[in-house]
Amino acid sequence: MHEIITFGCRLNNYESQAIKEKIADYTSEKLIIFNTCAVTEEAERQAVQAIRKAAKDKPDHKIIVTGCAAQINPEKYAKLSEVDKVIGNNDKFDPKAYKIDENSEKILVNDIMSIKETASHLVTSFDGKARAFVQVQNGCNHRCTFCTIPFGRGNSRSVPIGEIVNQTRILVENGYQEIVITGVDITDFGLDLPGSPTLGQMIKRLLSNVPSLKRVRLSSVDVAEIDDDLKELIKYEPRLMPHFHISMQSGDNMILKRMKRRHLDSDIYNFCEFVSNFRPDSSFGADIIAGFPTETDQMFENTRKLVADIGIQFLHVFPYSARAGTPAARMPQVEKNIRKERAKILRDEGVNNLELFSLKQIDKIAEVIIENSNISRTENFLQVRLDQNNLSAGLLAKIRINQYKDKSLHGTLVDGLV
């Protein structure tokens, strides 16, 4: 059995599963495949460290490096004596790419910007049975000043709606009741397809064509790209889960401008107010960069205040990490210790918001999906520990939330399974 070690985003996790299925029976070589991330220097440092450890622990295995870091800087990984092959993002789903012999090149990386199609990576099952991921889009057309993702994944390409429906139908037939719509910039979905269908239109067709699908989640949204059909779904579609993770990055307008983002702080406030008016049970998440170049104390306070005002509960906070070749790396930098301090303040704010939101759930009846044994997840993505054990992952159940203890919600099954 090949081993795949994944770094980074949900999309990488999805693609690791696709790689696993594609190469399962192709080669008898013992492989350790590193699916890398290039968002931060720390992610790359951890990958190199893990590669060296794997080579030491399992010297009889061949080591292959793929993913965004491999795509952007293949020579860096090819120079590592522990690495047998480096495969770019466009070739990582081709089983033949994983063949290693005296005739194969050590680097197999193509020009990602030349790729026009999104390959169909049909994944029929996942190691975790609670939910499945469906990739609807890859790449990004935007050029934020801090980001290397377009150079790792290319420009935005969308999966045709028929393929999305087909994949989802297979996953539902295989027992999955919740899917997560994932991609690099999913709210950019459809611009390259005939008729330019929007993300909202695609989800409407998906739900119509797969009526047995119980739950749909969005991996993240860009508030600059919320289409009218998606707004309608938020208002009226109960199968669209009330948890929205925002690609926010900052709550200060000057920093957003220097990041080359397309939204203002008012767009974030307005989106969250819109959602809360129609789905008052909704929770929110956000990606935030702390200590972006030129960020002053007041600029940071604007971000902290936005998080507090909205009550964002699920924060992914990253101290700014300069990436070579990006415009932000050439801007005046904030001291690293200040970046770390600001990141901690934001994380603490998120923990406080999550606790306050959790306390409001006590005595409520909630529908949850079982993640494993006695751990479940509500529609608004809160984790609840159940007093029953050995429940099967992927089942839907109604529970009563009883208490908040030890930084966790606790509940009891009501009326059995849904």
C-alpha cells in the first residue's frame, strides 16, 4: 500500500485521495508521496523535514514529491538526495508518472499556465466516512500580492456540471450524505464554461439532479463574488449548510488594497448580516493574515474589531510569511514577533467567539452527522460529543445539546437516526 502525506488545504486532501485511487494497482513499488503546499515557508519547511524523516524511517520506500511546492520550485526538491521523483500538479493524477526506472526523468513538471482543462478526478470514497469532497474548480485568475497559488495551480478552470452531478451521485450511492464543494476559488466557478454558469446555478442543478443528497457545504467563499443564485440558496435551501468560511485576509481597507483583494470591510459586514438575517443559526469562519507588510496597530485593530463585531467563530490565522517573487515580499515588513503576537490575539478572539456561540446552543435540538464513535458535527459546523459510543461515521442523527463542558458541547441522541 502506498503512503500519501498531505500538507495544506482541503483541495490537497481531496487530490491525495484521487492520487491514491489512481495509482492503487499501477505500480508494485513502495511509494511515499508528499502532496505539498506552498502557501507559507513554514509549510515547505515541514515538508522537507517530513521527507527526510520518512527516508530515514523507511529506506526501502521510494519518495515522490508533488503538489504546489513541487510545481513552483521543482529543482529545490529534486536536489534532495532523499527524493526519487518530482511530479507537477498537472501530471500527479497520471499513474504512469509514478513509474521510477533508469529511463525516467527525476523532474516531471509542465507549464501550469498552459493548462486549459480541469481533469476529471473522480473519487468514489474517502478514508473518513463522515463527508466527501467534490472538486468543482482549480486554479485562480486573481493575483493577490502575497500569494503563489496561481503559479502552483494555474488559471481558473471549472469542472463541467454534468461531471459534478455524476461524481456526487456516485458518492451518495456509496453512502455519503454530506459533500463539501471544494476548489481554489469556487466562487469563480463557471466563467470558463459554455454559458458561464455561476456557483449558485451549479449547486441548484446539483441538488435538483441528486435529490437524495442530504447536505452540501461550501469550502470557502469570496464575498466579492456572491452571485444572486447563491444568495437565493442561502435564503431558502435547507440542504445548504449554514456555515460560511470567508476568504477575508484582513479587515482593514488599506491592507486589503495592498493585498490586491477585491472586497472592502463593508462587503464582509454586509455578507454576514445578509446570511444572519435569513439563517440566524449560521456560523462563520475566515482566513486572516496577521502582520501583512505595512500593517500598523490601527490597521490590525480594524481586523480584530471586525472579527469581534461579527463574532467569527472559526478562524484560520497565519502570521504573514513572505514568499519570494511576490510583490508583498518587497513591501516594508512587520517584525516577526509582532506578526506572531497579532496572530495570537486573533486566535484568542476566535476561541472566545466560538465559546459564546456554543453556549447559545444549549437545550437546542440539532441534526448532526456522526464523524467517528461519539463525535458529531452540527449543520453550523459545531462539534458535539455524544454520550453514546461506537456510532458509525456518516450517519445523520437528531440530538439534544445538553451542556458546554471542557471547551466542548455535549449532547444526547433524540429519536434515533434520521
